[in-house]
Amino acid sequence: MSAVALEAAPVRSVARERWRAALRSPTLIVGLLILGFWIVCAIFGADITPHDPYADDLLATLSPPSASHWFGTDQLGRDIFSRVIVGARDILIVAPLATLLGTVLGTALGLGIGYFGGVLDDVASRIIEALQALPLVIVALMALAAVGTSNVTVVLVIGFVFTPLIARTVRSAVLNETDLEYVAAARLRGDGALAIMFIEILPNVLPIAIVEMTVRLGYAIFFVASLSFIGFGIQPPSADWGIAIAENYSLIGNYWWTVLFDAAATASLVIAVNLVTDGLAAVFDS
Amino acid sequence: MKDAAAKAPGADALRFEDLSVSYRSGRRERRVLSGISLAIRRGESYGLVGESGCGKSTAAFAAIRYLARNGRVSGGRIFVDGQDLMALSALELRRLRTRSVSMVYQDPGRALNPSLRIDRQMMEVFEVAEGISGAAALARSRDMLARVQIASPERVLRSFPHELSGGMQQRVIIAMALSTHPALLILDEPTTGLDATVEAEVLDLIAGLRAELDISILFISHSLAVIGRMCDRVGVLYAGELVEEGPSSRVFGNPRHPYTVGLMRCVPAYGRRKNQGPLETIPGFLPAPGSISGRCVFVERCGNATQRCSQAAPPPVGLDGHLSRCFYPDRALELPRQGATTPPGAITPPGAITPARAITPARADGAEMAPPSAPPAVPLLHTRHLSKTYLISGKPFPAVHDITIDLRQGETLGLVGESGSGKSSLAKLLLGLSVPDAGSVVQLSGETLPPRAEGRTPGQLKALQIVFQNPGAALNRSQTVRRLIGRSLRLVGLTGRAAESRLREIAASVRLTERHLEEKPRQLSGGLKQRVGIARAFAGGPKIVVCDEPTSALDVSVQSAILNLLVDLQAQRQVSYLFISHDLNVVHYLSDRIAVLYLGRLMEIGPSEAVFAGPHHPYTEALLSANPSLDGPATQRIRLEGELPNAANLPRGCVFHTRCPRKLGDICEREEPPLAPAGPAAEGHAIRCHIPADRLAAAQSVSSDPRPKLAPPPG
Amino acid sequence: MILRFLGRRALLSLITLAILSVIVFLGGQLLPGDVGRAVLGPLADARAVAVFNHQVGVDRPLAVQYWDWITHFVVGDMGRSFTFRAPVAPFVGAALLNSMKLAALAFVMVVPLGIAGGVWAALRVGRWTDRALVLLGQSLGVVPEFISSIVLILMFGVWLHWLPMSADWPEGAGPLTQLKYLILPSLPLVLVFFGYIARVARAGTVEALDADYTRTAVLKGLPMATVMRRHVLRNALLPTITVIASLLGYLAGGLVVIETLFHYRGIGALIYSAARAKDFPMLEAGVLTVGAVYALASVLADLLSATLNPRLRVGRT
């Protein structure tokens, strides 16, 4: 209802107000706490675990959770609690790097095709749509089958696959901006295309790119975990959760603890990222 | 509930008793309507008028109990057709909406369900109200459409909303609203957003139906002229309070509240010109809703205010049903003038930069504002055969067709026409924002300009600038005002100290303060944003500024201040304006010459006085007679028939012949008339019509008929 | 009008598919560099690699290879598998059929559930129940399928013994038995898609509820049920159709993991094993089939939207 629209009374420091509101939101707080916990685990790794996560103990294989092994042990008698802690590291390196790569490339690409439009836009949109016809896991499978699997290739493949997806989001945001007359005003004072794209438009689409990036981070974790699980992601001997689940999956009938804790860790990480995304979107929204 | 449902015979169609409405935002409650009492008698037409944010729409939605989720009636009572609205159960409320009250609002395109045909949407009204369906409901729908003067009801019934024009959509909605013979019809800005000629048609229709059906109307509008024309009584809303109420003729003829006086003075009076002095403004800003209690709501902006006004809230006083919430109603008309001559301190908060030089006194005598002297050999801007053809669904559509015009230094050329006439397309071509068809020529001081802005030299870019319609979209929201204006200074090669002082000078000349420079557009009001837009256009020292409807997104009190500013800047800097507007009074006030466009063609061009005095092109004539005005002469209304042609059915011959009320016959369909001088002595006044100018003049002088003036001449 | 719209849309899809086929082809033939080396491994004899490359035809120019491949592909000859030394097409056909069973079951469950959830939340917009449903849906949507599978298997298979832990039903099982074996594998898909569908349905409903035409309908005095059915949902659920179709694309990705996990011989498992074995003809055929199914689904969704949305029928998209 327009009745509350005001001609006067400028609203000051809207941004700060919004941040404060977001920091009061329980979802964001919970998300940040969980994410923070895993980041700490990833940074300190084996330094903070009760046991050596890589040490076999053939006398204590597959022992259920107990006071000395909180999450039990695996087939080789390794302490699962320690391995879960250390397992955060690789995924928290690979997924953010892939997301960052995709965001940077995608934002640049989206700015370009959105601003120049025309034939470039048509061609790029076709290619993006074609790529969208394929699920990411399958593209990654093809690419990784072809070039071989390593952390670097996983980062590159996911980054490249994300690029068109992020470009599409940024492109439509840019199209909304180029409809606005401030872009015409910039052309009329002689600004070049690069200046208009990066100085005028980019700051206005950045919030959208950032929210998109956090959404993509959630999916990057999703995909890295899935790929690791099917053997096309992070490679052993990493204590990665997906690998651990794949290795112990056949034991699920009798030794549930060998998979459940890794599964829970993965779930908690993606949900935490999702909660943070949700909070950030609320901050940037409007 | 029984007593609520029982109708008192002869009850008012609508009665507000001390009504207050609040909106909750966050943890705060804002009172947007406070203590409104009004009654609309049966068969009466009541107008609510006020600027945006004063609570008009809230009052309308309260009257039908459809407030936004965060809104609630926080006090008082509402009676519709004698029933206490707040006491009704959900079912009773639904019945009331079915039978007793209907509503029509702005933007008819969105008020119809896009995925259902009109027949379905009309029939369901009869289904729910009268329990009839099928053929019977369809027949009733057809009758209703015929009643709102839709020529081919069958075709309309089978259409989807998007296949109808805006005027047609609004007719359908009016037909739906009147289908059940409601006791009360609420019209919330029903013609805002429609073109002037369509608006005139719709208003005629409403007035006719009202006489025919004897319904009560609550008419809500920001336009004094529309309310004055349509309503028996009028209430003036300001900051959620009804500050004045009474019979329209008396409220507009002898206003008794300073706000009403201010509002009436802000609108350029009919026939008023810029050399007759600046327009009135209302200083200051609308207070936040509910922020004022224990004093007069208008005290901060009132030139008549005394200490008493800030110590107590004036009660409504008056006699014979003409009420005013003012302690000094008799002095309202003595309200001091608030033109551009007011020192800036009165308009802007403290801390204002002192203007670089006094601007306004020279205007009082009008000497500087005289039309520019004899045209130099080479006009400042010249276009020849300027055309732009778009492909729409594979068919060529000339948005701009063969326009040849000149613009001299210091001159204002007004560009008039309805939506689709090509006004803005023409502006974009001149600026190089879109590329004209081959063969088009645009020259600046005799030098041909490259078609694209990117191909122009800094000097050429600097010479031709624009003030956009929507200041919100025209300013980059991520930049501060300082940066917004500053970036335009780089075009003229200014940096460092020189740029800074120039920036301050420009900001001061549009009356922005030091504080505003550090703010971002979101923190500024619409009027301030437009000032930044103007500052940006003037930063590089342009020769020509295109003003594309620069005030149509603003309230009238803000509009007048912006128009004054434009006039001042022109007097100071001798720039030329290409001034685009749909508001004829505004164009007349500002322009030295006027060009009238229809479907991308130049239909008439000439000195303002000549274009307004006639002879007129029949299209201009229709525009003039559709022009809502409180005080102008009411020519016998010329109405346009049919709809604006589109790419698929572009007329041959004269493009206007499909709608022309003075069509001659065959020749109009066959041949495009030339742009011919409007009479032997007509200097620079030309009309594109097959009817000779003298015959046009003769036909048009018969139909002119001055209307008794409602208001004292505000000049 | 509608035919023209459909024709345009189909043409666009064909272009998309053509581009896709190039991408898939390049992915399968170009990325590995030396196909024979990639297939036979680093220890294989150089001559054997050359022979292999010649046998499968990868020593020819790329354009020739592509033309040969795609012209055969469109008539149903998808090439010969490296692993099985047999035509690929029958494998792909059987796998596609299996996957469709699984996908159909998941969609039958998730589409009504998601739409109902979204509409339900929209009617409570701003309240905590709305917020909770949105957050739940979003959170479920980002949990990888293998994780939810593990949890579901532990719950319903290991602890409760309600459902079989594998989709590998006994030979000759009837439709009901097959259904029982498919429930557990389809649940992770339901969980992933629920939030997605619910979010779009919710957004559409919120928008339609706030729309002026809904206000018109309410102020006409129509019963709430009529307002919802005729005015709100009709407009609100249009975008949902397109989204559901696009989910078919993601679906195949989920199938790779789920079919592997539950030992189900669908198209996902086929692509996975082909990728493992570097059986490029099989991989390309599987991937392109997935793309074609997706393209077909989106054309159908557009067609459905167009019949429901008169504005699209005008032909100007």
C-alpha cells in the first residue's frame, strides 16, 4: 500500500540496520556457528584430534562408539571421531575455491553478455541452456573421466560448470540495470563500455552475485561430496567424509557408526552454509 | 449482529466516524489516518484529494475493509450503506462486497486476471451476486459492456485482458463494478496512468453513468482538476487528516485551509507563462505519518502559522458544511507567496550552500525571459528527415517518422503527444542513445552529429544532455551525490580543486546542501533526486538539455519547485530545452514553441501562443479539450474514437484519420497531408491537415465556450 | 498462434541439442587426448593403442568423426561400447526405462507434496510456520542424495526392516514388488526436490495473492475457494510447471549417485560405470540421451504453460 510511502524522512544507514537485524536472526547465528566449527576443524586438523586419524589399530577394528572412541572405529581400527574432524579439510578447500572460480568468471561473463546483448547474448544463452540440460554430476563425470581426477581438476571442473550458471543470474541482473537510465547517462558523458560495466553496473549487481555465490557454495559442497562418494572427487588417503562413506557403505547393515557420523557431518556442513545463505539473502534483499 | 445488518432507510452510502488507521512496521505503529469523519450521501459524488502519502488510498481500502496485512483500523467506525463494517462477519462482509460496494483502481491492466477471458471474469460477478449463470449471466455481461459504451461487447467478452487497450480494460472494470448496482462505488485514481484523451473519455463515462444510475461515488485523486470536475463535495487530506471539506465549488472557489491554497497555486494555471513569474511551491516536506500530535499538521510548512498553531491542533470549524482545520480560515487566501524567490533556507534544511550568485530577481520583470531574439542563420540544433523504424512482430513500425525541426539557443521547444507518439524515441535519437534510420540528419550548430553517443566527441556529448523522467532510475544507487555529479565533470576535463569548486557551484545552483553531497539516492526524496539529475545534466555546461517528463513522477508541490529551477537555470545559462510532457499546462508554462506528435509524425508546430490560440490540428484540439484544468476555458469536448493504431494496422494517408473527429473523407485515407502554414500571417505555425487553416479556425471558434471560473486567478 | 509458438520452441530446442551434442562429443573424444591411451592405460603397448584408435575410428579428423557419430546417433545407432563390444543402444534403452520408473515414482510423490507445501506456506506468509517450512525445504534441498540415502537406509532398512535396502528386485517380480523396491531409492529424490518445488509454488502464490486481480476477485465478493482456485492458483502455479520440467535435468545427476548406491540398472548407473571404465561411446550416448530427455521435457512444459497462459500464446516471448 502506497499510503506509507514517504516523500520526506530519508532512511539513514539502512544497511547497518539490516546487518543488525540479520545478526539477530537465529538461523544466521546457528549457521555461522556450525560453519565456524568446521572451519576450525579444517584449519587445525590432526592437531586437535584425540587420536591420530590415520593410525591403524588392528586390535580394535569396527568397535562401536565408546568412551575412548566416541564415534567408534573403522575397518582398520582408525578413530572415526578424529577422522570426521580431519575430514572437513579437503572439502572446505576444494568447494570454496571452485565456487570462487565460478563466481569470478561467471560475473565477468554475465556482465559482458548482459551489457553488450545482441548476438553475443543469443549465442551465449544457447550454450548456457545446452549446458543446463546436463546435470552437473554428469558433466563432472565426463570431464573427470576424460582428464583424470585430482583436487585441482575437481576445482576447475566445478568452477567451469558453475560459470554459465552464475553468468545467467548476473546477466539477468545486468539486463535489469541496463534498462535504468543511469546507464544512458553514463554513455552520455562519454564513459566507455568497460567503465560502465565495472564502475557503474557491477556495484549494483554485486549483492546478487554474492548471494548467488553463497548459494553455489552450498551446491559445491553438495557436488564435491557426491563426487568423492562415487570416486570422482577428492581421492584417498584423504579422510574426506564422502570417501569414508563409500569405503564403509557395505558395512552399513552391522556397523552403522562407520557411515552415520560422516553423513551427519556432511549434512551439518551443507545445512550450515544454507542457513548462512538464507541470512545473507535477507540482508541483501530489498 | 442484527442491528448492524439492518439497513437504516436513507442511510449514508459511506460514513467514517472519527476513523483512524495504523500500519505496523517493525515494532512501530504508524498512524496514517487520524480522526477522519465524513459522510457520502446517497447519489452524491465525494472527492478525496491530496498528495502521495497523505492517506487517500488507505481511506479507500478502509471503506471496503481491505487493508494491507500490517494495517488495522485503530479507532472510530465505518458504515457502508448503514452497516457497521467492522462488526460484519466474514460472510456478511462478502455479501456486502458482492452487492453494496464496488471498487475501481489504478492500473486496470493488473486488476484483471491475465489468464482468464473477460466473459469468465464478468460472469462470475452475476453468478455470485444473483445466482444466475450460463447464457443468462453472459447476456447480462453483454448488456453491461454495452452500457459502458463498448462498441463490440462480443469481441471484448472473448478477449483476454492483454488484448485490450488500457482505456478498454478500465471500461470493463467499471462495467464489472457497476454490474450489481452497488450503493457505493469507490474510484481510486481510476484514470491515473491513462493518456489524457482516454482519461477524458473515462471521466465522461463515469459522469454519465452516475447521472443514469444514481450511485454514490468516493472519488480519489491527486488531481484537483479531476476532482473539481467530477465531485459535488470534496475533502482535502493532508498527513492523514481531513484538513478541509466542503462543496467543490466553495472549496476550490474560496479555500479556507492554507494547504488547499498552496496545492491550487502549485499547478500552473491555464495559460500561464514562465515570463509571468515563478510558480508557487509549498516549502518543506510531508511529516512522517502519525509523527505530529498536539499541533496543526501543516504548521511546519504554513506561511500563516502563529504560535497558537504549534500549541494546539485546530478543530474542524466552519459553517454550511464547509469545514477547515485551521485557526485562521479567513486568512487562507492571504498565504504568502512561496515561489522561487524564497530564500533557499526556507526550502532546504540549514547548512545550505549559498548560491553562487543571486538568480531570481531578474525574473520579476520578465525581461530575461522574453523569447530569444531573431534566429541566427544556423540553428543550434537541427534535424532533417529524422526517422526511426522498429520491427514489431516482423512488421515495420515508424516510432519517429521524418521529423524536421530546429531549436534555437535559449529557446524551449515543448514536445507534446500521448504515449506511443514518439516523444521519448525522438529524444533518444537526438542524444545518440538509439540509432536513427539511414538518411536522418541531426546537426549541432550546423555540424552533423554521429548517430551513436559513443561516436561523438566530448564537446558534442557535453552540449547535449538529458534530465530523465524517473530520477530513481536515472541515478546510480551505489554512488553518492558527489560522485554522481562529479563523474559528469570529468567530461569537461575538470579535476582536483577546479572540479570541486565547480561541483559546489552546480550543487548550490540546484539548491542541494553540503549534506546532500555525501548521501546516496535512496536517502533523498523524489524532488531532491530530480535536483541531482538536473545538476548532472548541467554539470558539463550543456547547450541543450532534453527534459523527458521531468516532473511527471513528482507531486505537484515538488513539480512547481523543479519547474521554477529549470526556468531559473535557463535564464542564467541560456540553454535550450527540449521539454517533453503530457501536461499541456506545464508545457505551455515553459515552452516558447510547441511541437505536437502523433504516431511518430509531427502534426503541428508553432509558437506556444499560436498553438494554444488556434487554429489547431484536430489532434491538438482533442488534446486541449481533454486537458483537465480547474480554471481554463472548457471547449466543447472533442473526443477521439477508436484506439491508437499499432504496427499491424498502421493507417495509410493521414495517420490520424482513423480517430479524427473532423475527417474530411477519402482524401484523408489516401494522402498524407503536408505540414502547411496555419494561415497567411502565421509565423512558424504549421499544421499537417487537409483542412485549410481558416476552416479549422472557423470550426473551432464555434465550439469554444469559456466556463465560469471556479478559482480566483492565482497569478 | 500456438503452433507457431511451439514451432519456435522446438527449433530452439533442436539448436540447443545440436550444441549439446558438440559439447558431449568434444567431452568424450577431445578431452581425454589420446582415447586409446586413456582406455588401455599407461602401460599398454604404443602399437596396441594405435590399433585401438584405428579400430574405433578416433584417428580420423574431428569433424568427420562428429558427423559420422551424430548422423548415426539420430537414427538410433549410438555406436559400440568399448567394454561390451556390442551396440550401445539397447543398454541405453533399457537403462532409460528403469530410470523413468524411478523418476516417475519420485515425481508422483514430490510434485503434489511440493505444491501443497508451497501453497500452504504462502497462505501463512511471514508466520513462523511459513519460515520453518521454507528453511526445512531449503535445507533438505542441499543435503546430497547419498547422505539422505544413508540415513533412510539406516532407518527403514537396517533398523525398522520395512523396506529392502537395494533396488535390485528378484527376477520376474510383479509391479507391486518392484514398487516396494523402488520406494526407498525414490525418497532421497523427493527430499531434494521438495524444497525446490515448494519454494517456487510459494513464491508464485504469494505474488498472485498480492496481485491486483486477486484483490478484484475478493472485492467482487467471490467465495475464498473460488478466489483461490480460479484466480490465485491458476496464475501462481504457472512458473512451477517450468521448474518441474527443469528438475528433470537435475534428476539424472541425482540418479547417478542413487542408482549406484541402490544397485539399480538405470541411466545414471550406466553413465557412472561407463565413466569408470572409460567407455566413451557408452558415456556419450547416455549423456546425450539425458540431454534429449531434458530438452523434450522443457518443450512439453512450455507447451503446457502456453496453453494455460494466454499471454505467451501471442508468440512474442
